[in-house]
Amino acid sequence: MSKKKGLGKFAVGALVGAGVGILFAPKKGSETREDLKKEFKKLMDHVKSIDIDEVREDFQKKIEDLEAELTDLDKEKVLKIAKKKGEQIKQKAEDLVNYAVAKGTPVLENAANEVRLKAIEVTKDVLKKLENAE
């Protein structure tokens, strides 16, 4: 089934490419129109050969897969991901403070500390909201 789809996509791409090639070819208008008619006929023949049931089944499968993923995304997973992300943010804020301290600039150190504290505060608020969302 996937070989069939790949071949179909290739055929459509080839036909579109051929159509574009015809439009830019240095031919008389009547010749170009005739060539386009032939290419459109090939494209229509291809469209008529598409298996609607196959498309429907593929579409339903994709919807079912998406639904399963959404169902699988439960509160515990979201909280776990949020905690991990919170730790990453905290570490980056600590790195910023350490960099400012290493450079020996009190102004940068104070600003970095304020950013670190605000990042920790925001992270704690988000985690608290997620934990209390029962």
C-alpha cells in the first residue's frame, strides 16, 4: 500500500513538473495548449484511479493515532514534564548568576539574581497550579 502511495505522489509530481515545463517551453500557444490538455488528461486518469476507501482508512487511522496520543497525555505526564523543564530553567538561571559572579560585575550579578528568583517563582507557580488542577 505505501509503495502505491509513493508511486502516486511521484506520478503527480512528475505531471506537475511536466506541466510547468510545458508552460515555460518555447512553443507556439496552440502547441502548448495541446500539451497541457494531454497532461491534464493524464492527471485526471490518475485522480480517477485513487482508491477512496484506502484514503478513508488512512485518514481514520491517523485520527485514531492522534486520539490515542491525546488520551495518553495525562496529568501525571504533564506534571513530570513540567518539573523537568522547571529544573532546566532553574539550572540555566543558576548558570547566568554564576557567569555574572565570575565576571565580577555587581550590576550583572544583581540582575542575574533577580532573573533567577523570578524564574524560580514562576516555575513554582506553574507546578503548584498543575498539582492543584484536580
